[in-house]
Amino acid sequence: MEQLEQRRHARLGTEYPALFSGEKIRAQGVVLDLSVAGCRIRSAVEFTTGEYFGVVIDVPRYVNPLGVTLAVVRWSKGQECGMEFIHMEADDHRRLRELI
């Protein structure tokens, strides 16, 4: 029998537009999975593992987008990558927890 991978945080399947701005790259993408600790994204730009970004996620039910001050790319495969959220303002973190 196949064993299911255990995740530390609940994930929300989404298709939220997002902007990513790093030292070398500014890109648009779509957040496919979202948790309080990070997200999986799809973008036309290929991200490099270890790169740092600021992320702005457009959540349709919120007037203001969610801001992640600092995120790091933990894995990258083609047009998808996984980012871990390192720092968020308290208000954005609270809204993210409510969303999940």
C-alpha cells in the first residue's frame, strides 16, 4: 500500500495571482498551494533553489493583497517551485492563518 506523505501544515489548493520580486528577478505567477509556512507556485520564469523573494499574493476575498516580506525557494522543477515563508508582517500572517 502506498504511504501518504505527511505534511506539517494544512495546505489550501488555490489559483491566486502573485508577484515575486528578488535581487535579479521580478516575475508574475500563480500560487497553486498555500500554507502558513509557504506555497507552491507556477511561473513562466524558472526560479533557482536558495533565491530569496518578496511575494505579494492577490487573494480575491481580501481588499489588500497578502504580503510576504521574505521567502526562499526550497525546490524548483521546470515552471513550478516551492517557497518557504521566512518573514511576514503580523497582520498578513494573521490573515493567512484565517484563510487556511
